[in-house]
Amino acid sequence: MWNDWWIAFALVLVVEGLLPAMNPRGYRRMVQLLGTKDDRAIRVMGLILMIIGAIAIYFLKS
């Protein structure tokens, strides 16, 4: 069970590292843009991404 959690965490790190590795200039622009957004907009975006991820896991596991 713990092994699965570590694998999931490692995959998150891989996915998070893709954009800065492939397009550092675009990543910098995206981070600057996020810095101009208010907390509510960032929170809503995070919640939407979590819901999409949970739905994807549900369908992939069944």
C-alpha cells in the first residue's frame, strides 16, 4: 500500500517537472501570470484539477 503512495508521489514529481524542463520560458510566464491572480481563482482552479484527477482515477481503477 505505501509503495503505491510513493509511486504516485514520484509520478506527480515527474509531471510537475515536465513543463519547466521542456519550456522554461513558458513556465516562467505561467508562474508570473499565476502571481497576478487572486486567491479565489487559484483555489477554484486547484479544486477543478483535483476533481478531474479523482474522476480519472475512478475510471482507470474500475
